[in-house]
Amino acid sequence: MQLEWDMKMWWPHNEAMIAFLMAYKHTGEKDYLNNFAQVLEYSLNRFVDREHGEWFGYLSREGHLKIKAKGGQWKGCFHVPRALMMCEKLLHELIQTH
């Protein structure tokens, strides 16, 4: 069984934020925007290390920090900056069109 089988991980949350904004942009359905806000709030409250920066990678199913490492073989410097940049771009596009 894989180590992370029962964990909440950083990258699905990153990808969910992007997907919800894309879905809202293409459909205009407010539920997608609300889902984006919910995942963003959860991610910022649970994954971000407010003291030292960067995002932790692994939480328990209950949302508690499970592994303190912020990088490793599978968690590098790709998903978080890419997701935040894509969300910023999408939000800017939404502001310009509304």
C-alpha cells in the first residue's frame, strides 16, 4: 500500500483550484467559484507554513500536518508556484471580462 493512501496532498488541491476557476470561466456557474474559494481557503489554512514559508505536502484526512517535510522525491518546486500563477492569471482574466 502506498504511503499516502490516507493523506490529503498538496498537488490535488493545487489542481482543484485551477480546475474550479477554469470551470467557472467557461460556464459562469457560481458553484465553481465557491468551490475554488473553499479549496483555496482550506489550502492556505492547512498547507502553508506561516512561520517559514512554502507549503507542507501531506496532511491527515482530518487536515492535520502529517509530514513536516516540504520537499522530497515527489514534492518539488513545481505544483505550488504553477498553480498560484495559473490562478492569478485566470482571476485576472475573469476581472477583465466582468
